[in-house]
Amino acid sequence: MKIAERARRVRLAIFDVDGVLTDGTLWFGPKGEVMKAFNILDGHGLKLLQKAGVPTAILSGRKSAAVAHRAKELSFAHVIQGTGDDKVPAFERLLKKAGVTAEQCSFMGDDIQDLSVLGRCGLAAAPANAMDAVKEAAHLVTRASGGRGAVREFCDLVVRARAR
């Protein structure tokens, strides 16, 4: 199946955080607080995707207050953090809660712990800087890296496909 057809079928777009919505860098403040940088173009792409009728979700192995804040700011429909390396049980619960099938979902991930979810989705995506095994498993590999426009590139693709 072609990428455009897979993109047209997306009813829920799910994203990992570190290495996808960010470049994977973690900054630690003097009191141990974790800070992350998010790309404004990615954020606008997520808003455009939502406006096109595709709800968005976060599925992350780590838990972060910065992610919760950014997710609220960007109106993510679902935010699941702290799954650890096995994201499948949380993914299955998310499908039920959202009322969609795995084939109606997209997932963008960048590391080996994302492979099990990527293999279940109708549209599996990876940023350019993802691990080789992840890029090989993905239907789509963006030209841009995580935290540097990969999410925007993905969102624009889905919005264009749905408009046709």
C-alpha cells in the first residue's frame, strides 16, 4: 500500500517524545529538573493535523512535567507517559479508549523500544535520525530529524493525503 493511502486512513496520530518531538537531548537543572526543547514548526503541524480532524496522542516511555505542559498547550487528546520499554499494553489501552483500530493509527518512533508499536500501526513513521532498525521497519522515514521538523513533515503529509 502506498504512503498516501496509509496516511489517508489515519484516525489517530501517536508520537513518541524523546527523539521525535524533541531531538533527544535532556537538560538537567541544578535541582535535577529535566528540561526539553520542542520545535515550534512541529507544534504548528500538530495543530494543523488536529484541525484536519486527526486527534493526536503521546506514548512515551519516560515521564516528564515538560511533556505534560507541552501536550496541554498543543491540545493532545491522549497523553500516556511512563510506559517503560514495553509500550504495547499502553498502546492497546489507547486504541480502546480512542475507539480506533491499530490499522487506523500512525505512530512515529525512533528507537528499538518503539518497534513493537510501529509494527502494529497502519502508518509507521520514523525521523531521519532514528535507529537503523526503526527506519527499516517504518513505512515512512522523514527527511528531517526528531525535534527538527520531522513531526511537521509527517503532519503535512497526512493533511495533504486527507485533503485529496
